[in-house]
Amino acid sequence: MVSVFEQSAEQFTKGSGMPEKKASICIYPGSFDPLTNGHMNLIERALHIFDKVIVAVAINPDKNPLFSAEERKEMIQIATENNPRIIVDSFEGLLVEYARRKGVHVILRGMRAISDFEYEYEMTFMNRKLDREIETIFMMTGLRWVFVHSKGIKAAVKAGASVAGLAPDIVCERLKQKFRTAT
């Protein structure tokens, strides 16, 4: 009888006699409108767990984002310094369908406070109902980023405040440009 461990090791072996680790990948979805240092904290920490992270910009036709999907993707790529372990993409529709298309079985969700839990809890069980093969992992953002969220970043810049240190430099620059041209 083959143990569960041996079965797992067998699937990662490619005839060399040595187990070969299968690349682990997660999808970190979000609107990222805009990307904050809280998001960056989760991406960096996810790279300690996963070989690759797909940062997936959600395109929601019911929302009116400040930045286009392409602008958000570009800012993420610049902020992550085009790290080859970070894949920046966008998707429309259901997250579980996107995950199936990518062949990824792990979704990473960030939580800042207990107030995020109820929404994330409901979404996790809906995703689980739609696809039993997809697991969701929750990661708390670093304590120094608990109060940072995209809506607050946009409101602060719109009111003329600096958000340096709360969002990547590229985001700070692009926010200033957006609100300078909006007035």
C-alpha cells in the first residue's frame, strides 16, 4: 500500500530518482484601485509561501474605477519591479472560472480587520460551492497597514494630502496626475 506522502512525492518525480517540487502558485485577486502598501505587503509575504503569485486585477462592470485595468496592471508591474515570480493579469467574470483557466487551485485573500471577515467568509463559501478544488487562504496584512485602503488613499489625495509611504511611489505619482487633471 502506498502512503499519501509517497503518492504526493511520486507525482513530483520526473524519473531522476529525486523528488522534484511542483511550482506552487496562488492568485491574489482584487480591484487594486489603486495598489497600496498593504497590498504590497501581502504580495511580498505570499512570495515566502508560493513560488509565483498571480496578481489578478478584477474588472467589475458594476464599479467605476479611477484607473483603467491597464493602468492598474502597469502600476503593479512597476511597483513590483517586474519580478519574474509575480504575474500581473486581469480578469472579468467569476474568480473561480479565472482560476480554472489558469490551472491554479489557491486564492489568497487579505484581511485588515475583523470587518473584512464576514464578506471574505461569504465569498469563500460561494467560491467553494462553485468549485470544490479551489482553496482560499487568508493572510492578515502587516499591522502597520491595517488602516490603509484604496478608498482612503484616493480620498486623501483628492483632498490634497500626501500619501507617500502608504502606497508605492508610482501610485502616488499617478494619483496626483489623475486629480490634477480632474480639477
